[in-house]
Amino acid sequence: MSDQDVDDVAFLTGGVAGNDSPTGQPQKKTLYENNGVATCSHNRALCIATIVFALLFTIAIIIAFTGPQSECTCAGEKPPNYVGEESNLTRAFIPKATNGQIFPWNSIRLPTTLKPSRYNLTIHPNLTTLEVRGQISIEFHCDKETNFIVLHGHNLTILDKIIQDRRGHNLTIVKLLEYIRGQQIYIEIKEKFKKKHNYTLKIRFNTKLHHGQEGFYITGYTGADGEKRYLAATHFQPTFARTAFPCFDEPHFKAKFKLTIFRDRFHIALFNTPVVNTDDLGFYMGTGLLRDDFQETVEISTYLIAFVICDYTNIRNQTERGVSVSVYSTLPSKENAKLALNSAVRSLEFFEDFFGIPYSLPKLDLVSIPAFSEIAMENWGLITYRETSSTSLQERYTSAEQWITTTITHQIIHQWLGNLVTMKWWTDLWLYEGLTTYLEYLGVNNYFSAWKMMDQFMIDKIQVAMDLDALVSSHPINIAVRDPYEIEDIFDTISYSKGAAIIHMLSNFLPEYTLQNGLNSYLSTYKYNVAETKDLWNILTESTNHTLDVKTIMETWTEQMGFPLITLTLEGREIVATQKRFLLSIKSENETSLVKTKYDYKWYVPLTYITNNDSEINMIWMNLTQVRFEAPGDLKWIKANVNQSGFYRVMYEADMWQSLITLLKNNHTMFSAADRANLIDDAFTLCRAGILNATIPLELSAYLVKETDYLPWGVAIKHFKNWARRMSESLPYKLFLSYMRNLLRPITKYVGWKDSNDNVKRLLRRKVLSAAVLCELNETIAEAKTLFQKWMISNETIDPNLKEVVFSAGIKFGGMAEWQFCWNTYNSTPSETEKKLLLKALGQPRGDPWLLQRYLIETLDKNSIRSEDVKIVLAVVAANPEGKLLAWRHLKAYWPTMHSMFGNSSNMMGSLISAVTAHLSTPYDYYEVTTYFNGMNIGSASRTLEQSLEIIQLNINWLSKSKEDIYTWLRKNANSV
């Protein structure tokens, strides 16, 4: 029996009965009669043909002479049940179905008159032909009387459809229309769906496995035997479930799912729930197929459904409560899965206790996918992640260990926040991503306390978010989403990192444990359902006994973009704190260009501060205005935003800055490492905005010769690198490198080259030595080159945590032979971590633009450099002073090629723009970028382009204003540190 026969039999024996007989036999004729062939005699056929042609000719004459009777250019009258709603999709036109008729539903959002309760999906993907045959049964409930269904479907071929009432009687379908732009299917019936009644829609369909990384797609890997192996995987967030099967593809339409998959015996099938039955169909059908039936899920949104057909092996463990946790990977990567498994078990146990709610499913699987558009995806019970995300425990590469641990932790937190309770609509995406990002650091900080993750949270999330949110072209956290194409645009730093930062601020001003208790109440109240941001705010307000109005406070942070600059001034015995929106760009001088808000860019600010007289942290609320508080009589210094717990920057008077600088130089340990890092970040950023003279951050940074903590050095090195790249063509450049060398020399001796068991010191060593290579510190370069030569010539092992430094130095201060050796190693190493490090190093040669050009050309070949790694290559070449113009020219020359590779809806196109333009700093650069993209439709990359242009202009302004002050200061002080 053929594959088609298998599907037909499954469809007809799955309980679909006709009107005439409960056995379903007459129904089979109904299903196929549209494809039937009628037979008649030759003379009769000629007679019919003559009549038809005469009739058509007559109609044509009438139309030609009658002409249009009105000015309407529509194809026809609007259907009587036509529904129109204002939206980006429909405002300018009336939607047309594929057959040319007016599509009766004119809204991006589906109607809420019908709600699905259960899906029963059967699919058979053929990994050779890429054909997918499927059938789906959707049970739904009618909340309001209607005569039509609108659901989602995209690139699906619908073969058959049946609608039945609760007694199994077929309803008469009078119309089926497809609207490609809206990715919607409209089905109209002769009767009406009655309120409070249940119905079932059954559809048989065909589709294909995609070659991209969205929906249900095909991907592959090279096995240990060197042969190419294939697997099929899904990625449905945000709106790609509709490409795999017809469904109500919006997050609030939660329903239960049952899945049946037909597969060959050489593969396994994975789903959100465990398999409950496997049948061998070969005896009956001769196809060699197996059929897996999976346990029904709990209520779940379509974007969280996942299934994978692969030939993977797995390692398994279980939590103390008995939840089975497995990691599935390719056989060559099996060893690399250990860290993911250990992290998953530990994280699952921790957050079951933290939330006070058991994990809802009987198992949790994690599957590495060779080609995956995102880092990872939190599908309920079946987490998928990019294969390059895993690392071996044997390799002990600290950054990679932390990265995989936080990544897995993030997805496991989503099993509660996002899966158990889901956002009602994508507008509230930020809440779940922000909460989860904050909690991932909090969780890992608890079970790996030596990593000091909450310190790293400052660099990784708070400061990164502030850099972007200080642009005029930023956007509010809570941004309205109408068009599905807009959804991709909000998966960005603002949603994730700023969301996490303001949750961190919230947790600091709430009473202790209020956030944790509030989350427990929130999850318990809305489990298996959907909720909005205001629902959490209301619960947290109740948790404080209404001492704080959380919604009122937080909406000033979520409903308007940006954040405040708090300026402190001393007036007699009082300190006055004023607030104004902080902007990096010079455009801030033109206030009329700013988007207006009902809060007029004022915030409820929990202002914290310490002085030389305080043993505890003080806090005072700034309620949309300035505030005054008493200063100690012997005030010597004040430091605000203690430990950078708030999402704001602080500007001090000149005397205050000098007092803080003096204290840092004399006794920097008077401040916590977080406070020292915060002062560095504020000083350099205020200078970048033109508010603070460049001599202040330079004076402040001079204390670093005594600093040995990771956090201040991590922040300082970030700013040093940015200054160096912006000044690479300016007079102060060489002097600034000399100043960097003098600051770095003591800390390079402190971190040394020998490994220790201190993970944070490993991170510090890597950052410091990498910066030393950048500024050409001879002692560091000599040692790194020696290690490189021993590796290249004698195959001596390099400490995994030193590989980035050694590879970079070897290539930067080597030649063609060193570069070629690293390129060959990249192509042959099985270590994904080493591949990433080599990709970064290969963009750092100096004095040989041909090598950089060759490297850029390699990004056009997917077999040479994976598409998801293209951004790494362009970013590292653009950061090389000798490569930044090459990177831009490459992007410009091959934009159509990259566009076809990633598509307009992908975040990748925006990230490529930001990567190659981040360090451009001349008026001609700005002209080049503006001119090239002028009038071009770049889809979801539009906001990123706007931000990139603003950053280029900002670089131009900063360099013009600051380079002379920097040069003057460095001439006096570069060698006196």
C-alpha cells in the first residue's frame, strides 16, 4: 500500500462518518467525488461544447457594451458577513482570497466566537521526498452563534474537510477560502454554529518540509562515518505552527494536543509528551513504517508544540521527584550533552521549589538541532536548542559552561512562565522574557554561587539594555503588536534585557520574598490559562498589602521608552535630585522629535544612595518629579544607585566627581565591586553623550592599576575597546593604546597564565589578556605567540580558557601560515566551542586585507560557514580597524544574497547591519549607509537600521567633541599611571 493509501485509510477510519451511514462508506465517495471523471458519448459532448461556447460569447458581448455601472473597482460585492477591522494589514485594501473572491474576514486577529479545546494530529513526513501528509481533527466550542470558522494555515494543500456536530452529523460546507497575506483559512457552513455547542473540524492536507529554520523543516549533520544524515524538526514561535498544520495559531487559544507520527524504523520520534504506543505497520501495509502515538498534552498554545524525527541517541537522568530528563544528540556529540543534562536536572529541581508548583509533565527532553534559528526554544516538555550551544564537561571552558547553564535554565523557567501561564497576546512577550532572563541569573547564582552571576547580570543585561535604550530610536517595553510580521521585531534587547533589568529593580524595592510569593500566586491563579501584565502587577500589589501600587510604578517603565538621568546637586544642607530622560544622541536637543508620552518622560524612581556617614543603604522615592533630602553635616561624598540596582544613570556635580575619584584612587574597596563598575559605566557613558568631559572617565579609570575584581575590569575593558575602535583613525589612538598598556600591565601579572579552579578569575584572565593583545602589550603577545607556535607545530594542548587569547594573538601577529592553519583547524575540529573561538580569531589579522576579504567571501558558502555564524564573522572583521570598511562593503555588495539566505522577517538581517556599522565614525560612513538603504524595504530590520544610523552619528559627534581633550590629557598622563 502506498503512502497515500496509508493516509487515506487513516483519515477514513478515524471516526469520520457520512450523513447516510455511520460506517463511513458513502462518505468515501463524497470525499473523492470532486476528483471523479464523468463519461458521455461523442455527439453529446459536441452538443454540450457548442452550447457552452455560444453562451460564453453572448455573455462577453453583454459585458463589453454594458460597461461598469459604478466607480467601484472591487471584484464583487462584500459578502453579507464581511467583517472589517482597522489594522496595518487591512487599512488600505480589502483582502482577496486565492480564487479572487473577497475574503470575508478582514482582521489579522482571529475571531473569538469559536475556541479550540482539543487537536488530534496525524502526520507522515517523508525525509527523502520532503512530502508531509497529515490530517487533523479540531474539537471546538461555540461561544457566540456564527456560520463560519477562521483559522490559520500557510503553504498547506487542503485535500478534504468535514465539520461535524457533537452527534457526529456532518454540517454542509458551502465555502472554503484561503487568504495568503493573512495566512488564514475561511470555512463557511450552511447552518449556524449554536452557542454553547461543541463541534469537530476534520481536515486532510499535504505540505512539505521547509529548507529554512522555521515551521516544520529538514536539516542534517555529518555522522561519524562521514555520511550525511537527516532529521526533521519544528520551530513554531511565534507564528509558524500554521505552516505545519491548520490551527488557531494565537497564544490565547490553548488546547490539548494528541499526536500520531508515521516514521521509518531507523528513526525515533519525539513530542511534548511521552510515546504511549508504537505499532509496526509493515505487516499490514508493507511500507516498513512505524506509528507512534503520544500521550495527550495539557492545555498548550500552538507555538509551544514541537516534534522531532531523528536518529539520535540519548542520555537520561531524573529529578528527586521522579521526572525523567533526557538529552538527545548526535552520536558524535553524545559526550557534549552531559553539561546540558546536569544543568537541566538541577534547574528543574530548583525552580519546582522556587515556584512552589510541580513541573506539569511526566518528562522533559532536550534536543540539540544542527541548524536552529534561535539559541533555544522552550517547547513544553521538548526543549530544542542549537547544537553549537552544547559544550563538553571535559573541555572546562568557563564562558561556554556558564552560557549553556544559563541557556538551559532560561528554557526550564519558561516551563512555568510562558508555558503553564501564557501571555494573552504578543504585546506581553517582554514580561515572560524579562522575568525569565532575570530568574535565570538568580537561579544559577544560587546553585553555582562561585560564578557570581548577579554581578555578571550588570554587564550582560543591565548595561547592554541601557546602551540601546538611550537611543532616540529605542521603543517602549510594552509595544503594541498588530501584524504578525511585527512580532519578530520585538524579540530584542529591550524585551529581554531591559525587561530583566526593571524586574531586577522591582525585586530590590519590594519587601523581601514578595516577588517569589507573588509569582507563586500568579502561577497558581492562572495555570493552564493566559494572563496579562496587569494581572501580575495586581497580585504583587496585594502581596505588599497595598503599600505599593506596583502597576502605577511599573507602567512608567514599560509604557515609555528610555530611562532617567538623575542629577544630584548640593544646595546648602540639602541634596536635590532631579530627573530627565537620558539620551546619548545629539538629537535630544530637538525635543519636538521625541515621541510624546502621558508621563512626559518622568518615572517613579527608587533612588538609593550611600554617603561617607552611612552603614546602610538609603532609599527615597522620586514620584515623577524631583526630590530633596538632608545631607550629612560632614558630607565628603555620595554614591547613588547603589550596586546599580536601579535602571537609571547618575550625574554628579564636578566637586562630587572629584571626591569619588579621589576615594577610588586612595581606597577603592570602600565601594563594592558593583558600585565601582557602575561609576565607570556612568562616567564613560555620560562622556559619550557629551554631558561629561572626557577627562573625568580618564581620571577615574586611572585607579584601575590597583583593581583586581572582574566586574569593574569587565566594564572598563568594554569602554576601552569601544574608544580604541572609534579613535583608530584619530590622533589620540596610539597614546590611548599606551595608556591601556600601563593600566593593564599590573592586572596581567595578577591573573597570570596558569589555570585555577576560580571560574570568575578565569573570566577575568580571558578579558584582561584579550585586551592586552588588542593594545599590543608585548609581554602578553610574546607568551601568547609561544603557546600558539607550540600548538601549531608540536600539537601541544592549550588551556581551553586561553584559546581565545592565543588564537587571536597568533593570527593578529602572524601571517598567512598561521591564518591558514587556524582555518584548517576550524574545518576539522569536532569541538563547537573551538569553532566559535576560531571564527572570532580569524577576523583579526593585520596588514593583510586580502585575508580579511577572503574570510568574508567564505560567509557566502553555507558549507563553509553556517548561516547562523555569519554575524560572528562580519562583527569581528568590522571590529578590526583594518576590516571595518571591508565588512561594510561586503554587506552592501552581497545584501541580496544574504537577504535570500535569511529573509526579511528574520532578526538576522538587522543584526548584520548593526554588526558591520557599530564602529563607523565618519560623515562619509553615515552618508554611505544612508544612501544604500534609502527607499529599500528591509522588513523587520528597519528599527535596527534606524538605531545603527543613530549610533554612527553618535560616534561622529563624540569623536569630534572629545578627541582634543583626550589627546591633551593623554600627553600629560599616559605614562604617569
